[in-house]
Amino acid sequence: HRFAWRQKLRGKEGWFDFLVTDPVSGQSIAFDPLKILTHRQYRKAKCQPDMILELAHHLADVATREGRPRAEVRVTALCALNGREPQPLIDPTVDLASQPRRILAPYPWVLPLHVPLEAQWDGRSRPSHPASIATIEKHRARFQAQLGSQIEIRDEEP
């Protein structure tokens, strides 16, 4: 638990996937981060915008090392915090590869929560458990179905 004095201050469940675009040809590829991350790395990164940013920079750097133009990298990330319904974590229109890394400064592309915790928790009982993996998978399947009609989906590094 980074920057925390106590353990288990919050519960998070999430999912993220990348859309890597060649700026010259305009061709986009959906990229599954589990192709290059271990399950533990993915579990730690799924609701951490700074870690997702680092991976986006890595994907763009790979394209550059292979002699291609620096790729545009966008992400679709859903996160459920403390029992809330999954909500978008990162603005999917922002090219993360062009965003600077920051230390302890806010990222303007991180989206705010829509549902306050007080609406789901009366303060007397424990808050509900984090959203189930099934809910996250439902949103992921819907996203992939939408992408399937727009772009080529390949499971390989850009």
C-alpha cells in the first residue's frame, strides 16, 4: 500500500486494455497487457494510473526501437473502488504515450469518481465488497465487442 500508514484502507478491482495506434498509417491494435506483465504485476497496476502510464510509455518505446514512429497509446481502464460500480479510471481519448511522468502531482487525464461513497455506505455498517470480477469481465466483453467492429484485434506486442 503506497503512501499509506495503515493496511487495507481501500478495496479496488479493475481492468485495463490498451489501444496502440500507428500515427502514420492510422492502424490500431488492441493490446492485452497480460502479454508482457505477470498476473501479479497486472493485479498491482490495474487501478494505479502511474503504473498504467509507465506501461503506455514502454509500449510506445518498443515501437520506436523497432524503427517505427512513436505509437499513440490510449487505454480503457475500469476501476471499482470500495464497492462502487466499475467506473472509467482514465480518459480513453488521451494519448498516454505523449503525457509526461509526474511525481506526486495530479494527472489531468485521471477521471473523477461519479458515485460518492456515502451514497452506498451509511457509516454504521461495513461498505459492500469490491465489485465482482464478473462485473469487470462483463464491461471488458462489451468493450472488446465494440472494438471488434472498429479495429483489428491482435494479441501481440506493437
